[in-house]
Amino acid sequence: MRILLINPNTSQSVSDLIGSEARRAASASTQIEVVTAPFGVAYIETRFEALIGAYAGATLAAEHEARHDALVIAAFGDPGLAGIREAVDIPVLGLTESALMSACMLGSRFSIIAISRRITAWYRETVQANGLVDRLASIRCLNQPLRDIGAVQEDHESRLRELCLQAVEQDGADVLIIAGAPLAGLARSIRADIPVPLVDGVSSAVRHAETLIALAPGRARGGSYAPPPRKPNQGLSAPMQALLARERPPV
Amino acid sequence: MRILLINPNTSQSVSDLIGSEARRAASASTQIEVVTAPFGVAYIETRFEALIGAYAGATLAAEHEARHDALVIAAFGDPGLAGIREAVDIPVLGLTESALMSACMLGSRFSIIAISRRITAWYRETVQANGLVDRLASIRCLNQPLRDIGAVQEDHESRLRELCLQAVEQDGADVLIIAGAPLAGLARSIRADIPVPLVDGVSSAVRHAETLIALAPGRARGGSYAPPPRKPNQGLSAPMQALLARERPPV
Amino acid sequence: MRILLINPNTSQSVSDLIGSEARRAASASTQIEVVTAPFGVAYIETRFEALIGAYAGATLAAEHEARHDALVIAAFGDPGLAGIREAVDIPVLGLTESALMSACMLGSRFSIIAISRRITAWYRETVQANGLVDRLASIRCLNQPLRDIGAVQEDHESRLRELCLQAVEQDGADVLIIAGAPLAGLARSIRADIPVPLVDGVSSAVRHAETLIALAPGRARGGSYAPPPRKPNQGLSAPMQALLARERPPV
Amino acid sequence: MRILLINPNTSQSVSDLIGSEARRAASASTQIEVVTAPFGVAYIETRFEALIGAYAGATLAAEHEARHDALVIAAFGDPGLAGIREAVDIPVLGLTESALMSACMLGSRFSIIAISRRITAWYRETVQANGLVDRLASIRCLNQPLRDIGAVQEDHESRLRELCLQAVEQDGADVLIIAGAPLAGLARSIRADIPVPLVDGVSSAVRHAETLIALAPGRARGGSYAPPPRKPNQGLSAPMQALLARERPPV
Amino acid sequence: MRILLINPNTSQSVSDLIGSEARRAASASTQIEVVTAPFGVAYIETRFEALIGAYAGATLAAEHEARHDALVIAAFGDPGLAGIREAVDIPVLGLTESALMSACMLGSRFSIIAISRRITAWYRETVQANGLVDRLASIRCLNQPLRDIGAVQEDHESRLRELCLQAVEQDGADVLIIAGAPLAGLARSIRADIPVPLVDGVSSAVRHAETLIALAPGRARGGSYAPPPRKPNQGLSAPMQALLARERPPV
Amino acid sequence: MRILLINPNTSQSVSDLIGSEARRAASASTQIEVVTAPFGVAYIETRFEALIGAYAGATLAAEHEARHDALVIAAFGDPGLAGIREAVDIPVLGLTESALMSACMLGSRFSIIAISRRITAWYRETVQANGLVDRLASIRCLNQPLRDIGAVQEDHESRLRELCLQAVEQDGADVLIIAGAPLAGLARSIRADIPVPLVDGVSSAVRHAETLIALAPGRARGGSYAPPPRKPNQGLSAPMQALLARERPPV
């Protein structure tokens, strides 16, 4: 199986983190590739930045889809996920959605641990769009400027542990989701000290991608995830044009 | 007041419809301008097309904001609305959100009349993202291929009237929203024959834009609609870069 | 345009506040009139007092409707709003509903700043009846006896500012609604110091009333906001009787 | 125990129906009294009529409370219920709320059988205000003009049976609520032919009133159902004034 | 009337408490019997223990149903309630459901006072399954080890009073539910000192059981509470087998 | 990896179906074992039968846990899932939950295809308990007596295909869940003819079980999925007693 992770942020250091956590999580025979957004911002925290990342991710998806069996939109908040899922012919997963699915199989209510206060509104709306806000116990976050987006884990580990414990003891979380690509791998390293299961977006997405490939549930040709109907378009990249013009077999 | 309507579709004929309905609805002293997406698809019906339209709209917003007092994202479904609202310094409105606000002041439950079956999932999710799905009585739609996106009203008027009556009689709608820029103005022309208030997105958005300009509630410098924090970015258009780099006065 | 604001409280000082804020907010050509409930309580804080105010407001609406283009029920909590909307032939607006609509166009989640703890339950239920409780970040309130209902703003301005800041910093509000006719105008005077948009019920209602008059969406003759069916009644004021007996043209 | 049923409609024939069903349902030692609204409409179907009925009911509650152990607002839709509950010192019940409570103890989802299409919006909002709309399977209704509000049962019995069966077979109802004072007693007479439990508002309210009297849970002196704070009022009936002026012992 | 209370815990001391509170609450002519689970745990706090208690309760229900007019599952959390309601031919009530119904007739929002932190998740899910979580103001709980499950009231009365006051003052509760069979009777003894109505599960259930017997709404023969269809079974107790094999008259 | 599927029905033919679909779905190195409930009913359709199946499943889980890496409760409706998840030390999955998780990664709204009308209420409540009822487009079901629970697929294949198409075309489903162990494998055989992805509970559960084993998120020692606190118990099977008495390491 070949799985492509698309980092819709422009930070190569985050892509490296993602790639190494993805390879650790994948089955032995799975090949992992990571691509980084050619345009956009260093790390997405807001709706506007997510809008840019969604378009960057879509561009990369159109360009690389043909060589892979599944795509992962590798930013928590899942920018562009639902749209890209409509357009391409292979499974598309997101870090938030994947982490939520793992969490739901481990307990009733989950909390999310995040890297900045600003990012929490976007995360909350992502959980809401997944229809799972009633199971969200809380979102707890770092509240300090980040020196280096590739070094958040080292710089803030003890505060992150504290947030985890508060979510369990004060907010009633049964499971914790360590959110955001910059925290990929943290769940593994602090697991032993936290009294509830810890879920990570990257490893969840890679494993769930393998599952969707294996289950082969079929591509939507009807319903609202069928490919967009063909119609005039202009000004798009060649791969994007090709994607929109692709002929699909009828049901 | 100067209000810019941004058509995130690439169809000039739809921009013309939007512009003429907007001018009819605006106060005498308001100046209306319409711009059309330089890239994207002829008319947005799906999440993927909306993702493209959101980016096209954001690009236009960054380019033109400075000369206007408010922006309207002039496609039902409001592609990019929340993101653009964060980034620019003037009020930003959308056709769906504006129509929903008008409808909520006229009755308890509303139905939406739409131009294609495919578009309904996207509309439903937009209502949901506005937190108003419990007041949505139904979405009813045309279910035939559209000969010409600029001529939907003429081609399908009698079917559209039928859908309106069914929504009132069978679905319990107190108000009807005639959805989508291609139907701009239809509400006015069939109003006399429909037993409940009819709401149109373009005219609602223009009037609500005037209201927000007049009320001058203040620009968010805190909360989740403050401008995105400044950070490294790359590969963006010059106006987009300028927007992200703009210095704002502290509170 | 002629807009009548109906104060369902019996306090003339509050009517004066309402009138002056309404005139400040209205378009130049709009005429504002305010009437005060002839019976009821000095200011409504509870469901029982709202029940009385609803009837007082309905009586005034029946008496004065003919000379106006729109009515505003000028107490936060909107006593009698939905009922009066059914009965009269012109748009009817309420302070809460109008403020909610403004707030929804400025951010995702809003808080309400209120004048007493007792009043908060009624406000919460009003937001709930509008279907918007999932967007309510919090209600924060003064918790001291009010010396004079017409002087709440002067007496408590610094505490009100504090409540505003707490709602943004601790509760995640994107927008603040300054609630209650006795606080009409406060939003304007403290706006510069608060980091998110501030919304006021009176000015929102006046502007939205102008919008509904201009949009002319049509009067409901079907659905659940059609006028009540004619039937025997007794013991009502002459204008109320006339309203219930009025013949309306069929669709 | 002495229980007063307040008919907020002006129809004596409906009061008679209510009284006879209430006496049949009550425990042997309970005394039932019924009073009829001195002003208002013959039967309430709309929000505006409910607003009038709420005030009429409140007036009667203030006048008669002292001689009873519990009050029942005897119109489905419970006009004024929450407000009157705040003001008086004895338990206050409503037909809808009482029927909902009975239904919830008999199955998961219930349907409501109603006497007119117009009345259904008001009923739906009442269920919603009770927080139970997710358990509402459907509202089914007669859709013909009513010859005589006191004779609905005889005139429409076979259609009412049909509606009951449809709610079970097509809508998934586990329990049926026969709604509206004019249908008081119907549940008893058709019970044998309907495959699910049938609940009636009047008998439920009388029995639940006896329960609340017996349980003696205490009168609210705090929270949002404490009596309204004392404050200036004007233009109210003497009993209403006395009620608002009543001194209550502190906690 | 003969009402059987089934204690799905194995503690005889708790059965004694239940029995004495039930007898105090019942009408003079009602006969109360209590049976104790022959297998299971001393007191149920978790979903797994509730699963065991549900089966123990079902076994007792099958064995004893024939001699009674109604059953009460006498553990807060209502283990097995919905299932047993399907199977037997008489009304079945639960402590949580009954307390919720009482509370809903006394105010808008309620808090639950519980005996341990661990038990609160189960209670919350029970309220959720009743569809009433939007009216739940809070769950407050003791957070100390319990010396003796039959002596919780004496050991912790002053802390329990504190929790009650906090729920009113900090959480906005209009009504308090004293939860759990080990607290049966506490509501009565502290009522005078708490400013809102107090509801107890045992007394509510007994009174509501009398009501359902009196109302005689009919046994479900259709809908999802009809008896389970007859089909092969094995390994069940003789009374359980007899219950599943029972022939019921058609509608 | 060793995964145990627990059939809480007593039908060996259904266990055989489950086992063969599970082996087909599992990774090459995974060992699948299936055990059948020693007591209970042939196939669970109701809440009461699910209550019995939950206890039977719990008994089997206690007995067999030690030899496996994950358990699957192999009946749609997930009887006992949350309780067993608390008690044992390995991941526990259910067919419904697993199918829901797969479906949520393939589209926005899903429908469930079920084998009998009676079973649909239980399925609906299971979706509700998972917090996902807003994404449920519909439940469609066979409505004929089942000749043989092990032969439902052969007997009813064409009707099942019809139900699938109706769910897509009339109910707006993006994904279909083929529900119930007796339909295990049907998704695979009809996939080519249905225009949206088809999800099956058994194969989803097996793959998700492998994922949870691989992710190793940690066992809950706090929160509401920690093991039940040790306390007196009686009358339980030896493995169940051992499970409840097991000593766990502190955090």
C-alpha cells in the first residue's frame, strides 16, 4: 500500500515529524510519502489559513493521487478534507477525523490538547462538523508563543502533561487526543504517565487509511460524494483540470 | 457606502444577475460593484468546487478590500466566508447567512429552494454550520439538467413555484429562501402567488451589509475572528501577502 | 419609514433611553415613535413578568399598528414577539432576536451581558427558542441591586466592562451582546476598549426593521405565521377585537 | 386535595369536558374545580391566541390560588405555564407537559394527535421548549373545519383512529398523546383498538398534580422559579397585585 | 395496588432504605414489596456493573411480575429499564426516569447530587438516553471513599448540603435530584434548608407507578415496546423462558 | 494478533457467517476465533434480548479475554459494549460502532439496512448513544418474516438491493451500512451495483481491532472507563469474579 500524507502547512520540519511518525505507525509493507504545501503559511491556526491550506492541499492531491492508494490531509482541522474526498478516486483521511474515530472506540468523551489558544476555535468547529461535539469534554491548550513549530514537544512537554491530567480530572475526559502535526509522536512518549488512552492523529490516519484500502468499500458514484459534475472551468493547474475532466464509469 | 460583491463562480452572466439585483436592493446612496472569480468553475455545487471558490474569493477580497466598506461573498453556500471575515478589516457577508438571518426574523421554520439535487448537501451543511438546522423545514430542488446557468429562472419558473408551494403545504415552512445567485430576483417576481414570505440572498446581503456598516460594531482584535497572527508565508499573491502582513493597532 | 418601538415595561425612563438610541441608529428619513406599557411591571426579569408584558405589548400593537411600517418589541427577551408577528400585517422585531442576527453575522459564538442574575434564565430560554443556544458562549451579569433602572449604565459601567472582557478571555466569545433596554447605547460608549464587536438590541432592531420594510418579503397568508383564524372571542379591547376580525385577502 | 383546572379558552363546553375527565381521573378524595377564561378566544390554536390565554390564565391563577393545592393550565400548549409556576406558591401543571411526562414513562418516542393543522406548530414548539423534540416521532392532525369545538370527538372519531394507526405504523411512535382539551377522554374510548399506550393530557395532569402535592418537594425560593422580585407595577388586577406584593419567608 | 421494587444491587441495607422510603411515599392502600438481586455487586457505579444488574433485575422481574401491578427498577441509572419494559405486561419505572419526570414539572433545569465521582458518567448517560441532557445543569458528587453504603446519609450530610447549594448558586439549577438508592429519604430531611425543590427517585417512582396503574394507558402490542417476538432461546431461567414464550392477544 | 469475536446470539449458523467474514477481512497474520452465547435468544432484535445478550457476552469476555489481544461484540447494536470495555484489559469493539466509524470516514450521512422492522428502534438508539444520530439519513429494513436467520442474504438479496438504492436516492445517504451479523458479507457481493460505498460491521470491526492493537493507546486507569472499583459481589461465574477482583497497577 502506498499512502501519501499532504502537509498543507509550508513547514518542512513539520513534514519531517509527520513522516517519521507515519512510518513508525504503518504496517511493514506500507510505503509512506510526505509532500509539503508549495504555498500557504508556516502552520495553520485560523479559518483563513485553513482556507489557503485547503486549496494547496487540493492542488497536491490532484497532482499526486494517481501514484497512491490513499491520501491523508496531514493537518489537524482537516483543511479541505470533504472537498478532496469528493474529487479523487482513492480514500482521503484527515488527522482530526481519524483521531476522533480512534477516540470514539476507546471511551465516551474525549478532550483535545492543542498548541495555541487561537487554534482552538478552528478545532472546535471541526469536531462540530463531524457531528461529535456532544462527546467533546474540553479543548485545553498551550498559551505561550511558540519559539519553533518543529520543537513544540521538547519546549513544552511538562505543560502538555499538565493539560492532559487536567482534562481527565477536571473535564471528565475518557480519552485524550494530542492534536496537531507538530505534536505527532508525543502521545507515545508520555503514554505511561497519563491515566487514559492517548490518541494521535498521524498514526490513527495511517492505520485507518490501511483499513479503508483493505475494506475496499467502493467509490461513490452517487450521493453527495460522487465526483463533481463536469462543467466549464478556468485558471486551474493542469492536474486539477485533469481531475475535474476525468471520465468515470457509470454505476 | 461602497459594497463589493464577489462572485466565486467564473460565470459573468451570473455576476450580471447578482449586480442588477444588488443595485435594485441597495439604498440610493450605496455603490455596488461586482467582481468575478478569475479561476474556478462556472457554478459551484459541491464541496470541492466550494473549496476552489473560497480561495478565489479570498484572493479577490485581499485585492479589493481597501476600496470598499463591506464585502459580500455572492454564492449561496458562502464559500470562504468565515475565513475571509477573519482576515479583512470590513464586514463580510454571505448569501446563505444573510438569507437565514432575514428568514429567522419572519418565521420559525424555513425551506430552501435550490437549483440542483447535487447542490443540496452543501446547502444543508452550510445551514448546519450556522447552527440553524433545527429550523430547516426542508430543501427542495430542481432535478433536471440546466441548459444555461444564467437562464434558470426563465426555463424553470413554473417548477420553482411548485416547489415553493410544496414546501409550505407539506414541509411546514413559514418562510422560503430562494437559494443561489442564479435565482437572484425570482423572489420578487413570484412573491404575489406564494402564501409565505420569500427571501433572497443577494438583496438580504446588501441590506444587512448596509446595517453592519451603519452599526459600526467594531473590528475583532481578540476572539477567534481577530486577524490571523503574523507568521512566515510563501507563494501567495501580493495582496494576500500584504493582508497577512498588515499591522493592526492593539486594543 | 415609520417604526414604532413598544416598551413592554412601564418605565418611562427606559422608553426615553430606547427612543434616543433608536433615533441615533435610524436612517435619516425614518420616523421613530416609542410607546410605554400602560400596565405591567417597571422592568421585566422573569417569565411571569414577561407574560404580562407580552399581553401589554400585544394590546399596544393592535392599537398602533395601522400608523406604522414596522414594530419593535423593545425589551430584551422579546415578550410576545412570535404571537404578535402572527397577528399584525407589518414586520415585528424583537431586541434579542435582532441582536442575535447581528451577532451571527460578526462571529461564531457570542456572549450576553445582562443587568441581573435573575434575568439570565429568561434570556437563555429566549436564545434557545431562537435555536441558537449552541452558539451562546456565556451569559454574564451584574449581581447587585439596581438603584435606578434608568441609570444602570452610569452606576455600573466599570463592572460591565469587566464582564465584557471576561466573556472574551474566559468564555470564548467572538461577539458581545449588550442586553436589555436599560443598557441601550452602552455598546457605543465602551466599544473602543473591548477587543470584539459589540452589538446592541435597539439599534440592531431599528436597522433590521428598515431592512425588512425595504425587502418587502410578503405577509404570511399560509404557514404558521398566517393570521389566527377568525373565531368567537370575548372581553378583549376594541383594537384587539378589530385585529382578530380583520378580513385578509386570500392568496 | 383540591385541584383547580384553568381553561384559558373561553368555551364553557370545553370546560365541561375537562371537568368530567378530570373527575374521572382523580383519586376519590380529590376535589376538582374548573374555571373558564373570562376573556380570550373560543379555542387556542396559535401563538397569538396563546399569549392572550396565558394572561387570562395568570389572572385566574392569582385570583383562585389560595383555595387550592395545585393548579392545572388546561389547554394543550400550556399557555403561561412557566410564568405562573414562578408566581404562585403551589404546584402548577400543564396538559402538554403532563402528557409528555406520562408518555416518556411508557416508551421512547411519541406522536401527538391534534385537532387542526394550524395548531401543530404551536404544539411542536411546546415539545421543543420541554427539551423533548428528539423523542417526538410525529404530529398528525385533523385537516377539516371543526363544526363544534365541544363535539370534535363524535364528529371525527374514525379519522382520529386512522391518525393513531398511521403514527404507529409509519412514524415509529411507541406511545400516542391525544392532544387538546376538546379530545379529553378520547384516549379511554379508543384504547382497545390501538396497539400502543394512549396518553391524555387532562388525566395525566390531575394525577401528576396529586403526586406533586404528595411529594411536597418544596417551593422554589432561589433559582429561576423563585417568585419575581418585588418592584413597582401598575394597572394590574387586585389579585395579581397582591400576588406580586406577597412577602415570602427567606430560605 | 401492589408495587414491587427490584433492587439490582445485592445490598440488603439498601433494600431496607428503599422499602422504608417507598412505604412512606405510597398511598395508604398501596402495598410495597422489595426484592434484592441474588447476584451482582454491592452497589452499581459503572456501566459493567449496570449490565450485571440489568440481567439480575430482569430475572427478578420475570419471576415476580405476575403478583404485582407495577415494577420499579430501584437503582438510579435504571439498569435494564427499557428492556424489561418491553417484556413484562405491567408498567415498569426507574428511579432516574421518575426523578427526571418530577423535576421537569418543577423547573427548567436540574442538577443531580451523587454519591461518588465514578458514578457520574453513568448518570450523565442515563439523562442523555432520556433525551434531557440539555436541561441538566450539573452533576455534583461526593468525592470520598464510602465507609458503608447503607450509611452514606449520616456520614456525609453536611457535604451533601453544600453540594446542593453550589448547584443552585453556581450551576443554575432550578430543581435538585438527590440520586441513588443509598440517599433515599435525604431529600425529605434537608428540604427546609435548600432554596429549590428537592426530588427523590424512590418516592417519585412509587407515585408515578400509582399514576400509570390508575391511568391504564394500555399495553404496547405494536411499536418498539411490544413484547419481543417469540423465537428459539436457551439457557434461561424458567420464569424468563415463560415470559418469552407467553402468548399475547392480538390487537 | 488474536481477535475473539463474541456472538451474543445463540445461533451457530450466524457464528459461522461471522467467522468466515472475519477471516476474509483480517490481515494474514491475525488469528480469528468465534464463540457463541451459551444462553440467550437465536437473534437479538429488541432491548430485552440485547440485555440478555449483553450479560452472555460479558460472561464470555471474562472467560476468554486472557488469550486474546482484542474482543469484538459481534452483534449489531453492540450489546454490553461499553460495560465490557470498562472491565477487560484489551480493546473491545462492536459491529455498530465499527461500521459507524468506517462510514464516517467515507461520507457525511449514512443509512442502515436492517433485517427486520422490529430491530430498527434498537439500532436507532445505538446510533444515538454513539452521538451520531444527526448523520443518520435513514434506517431501511426488510419487512417479512425470516425463514432462516442463517439464510437471509440468499432469501432476500433483491429486496436488500432495492433498499440500498432507495436510501441513496430518497434519503440522501452518502454511505450504506449493511447491518447485522446475518448480513455479514453481503456488502462485498452487491458492491458493484450500488452507487455509494458499502460498509459491513464484521470486517470493519476486525480491521479496527487490528488498528487499536497496533496503536496501543494505553488502558484506561482513570476516567469513566477505568476498571470498576473492587467491592463485594456474589453469585457470579468464576471468570467474572476473577475479572472484578483483578489487581491493576496504579498510574
